[in-house]
Amino acid sequence: MNLFLNYLVVAALFALVLAPVALGLARERRIDRQLRDAARREAEPTETGSRVVFSQETRTVGSAQCPLLS
């Protein structure tokens, strides 16, 4: 009986130590999934009338807009 209680205490301590890690991993996976879904929604074409318009734009900053002028 004493051996069983020792194993039970070790298992409980192991669970207490790993619980925050498991919760953090679950949270990270949820955030990654939300970011991936948002990126997919931005890249989907949206139809307006007879033409298809992509909502994802190419953004450039500074001198990268026109290499001939820089």
C-alpha cells in the first residue's frame, strides 16, 4: 500500500509540473490556428460584379517602390 501511495504522489507531482506546459502548448496551437485562418481569409478572392478582386495586397515601403528612382 505504501508503494502505491508513493507512485500516486509522484504521478500527482508530475501532473502538477506538466499542467502549465500542456496549457501553454494548447494556447499556442489555438493562436497559430487563428493566425492561419486569418491569413487564409485575407488571401481568398472576393467577387465583385464580373471580376475577381484579391484582398491580399503587396505592400512595399520606402525606396523599394521604384528601384529606378533610388
